[in-house]
Amino acid sequence: MNITRDVITDLLPVYLSGEASEDTRALVETFFQQDPAFAELVRAQPPLDILPPAPSSPGQEKETLQRIKNTLRLRSILFGLALFCTLSPFIFSFGSDEGVKWWMIRDAPQMALTFGLGAVFAWGAYAWTFRTLRE
């Protein structure tokens, strides 16, 4: 069987990450001895960006999944809170003789400001959950 450069190129990610079997390592190293120019080209390449190792135990996987679920639940709650605080100062009613009445802004501007600050905080916390999930 003739091993080509394409076959070795397909095996390089596994070989360079150190996850190749003994036979695969021997095959790649034998090819490097037969083609030193290709071996030098491979060694001149920057190292591969390898994914971080997966959780090693089922307990760790379960803990990671639970943490993600909790963060998603928190994100949903924060979205609802942020939306409520954003829209609350704009509560209004229609009156036949007075037209539109802006209850909170007109009657309780301090409360409207408090809801506005709460909205800023809730939207900031909501945005923070996106960064947390990426990690």
C-alpha cells in the first residue's frame, strides 16, 4: 500500500495533538524519514489550537450542564425583569376627556427614575450572562 502526503496530512491533527495510536505515530514518523522536506514543513508550522480537554468524569459533565442550565434560567429571569423595568415608567391610560395619561412619569417621577435605573442594572446583568456562557 502506498501512503501519500494527503493521507499523512489527514493524520497530522491527531498526530500533533498526541492522541494518535502507536501505529499511526509510527506511520507518520516513517513518512517523515522518507520525506524530510515535508517533515521540516510540518515542524515549521505553528502549533494547532487544540480544544480544552473535555470534562473527565460524568460527575463533572453533570455539574457543567447544571451550571449552564442555571445560567440560562437566570438569563430568562433577567430578561423579564429588564423588560418590566424598561416599560413600567411608560404606563398610560386613555381617558375620553383627558386623552392619554402617563401615570408613573407624571405622578411619580422618582419611581419612574428608580425603574429606569433598575432597567439599566438588569440589562447589564443580562448582557453579562452572555459572556458567562461563552466561558
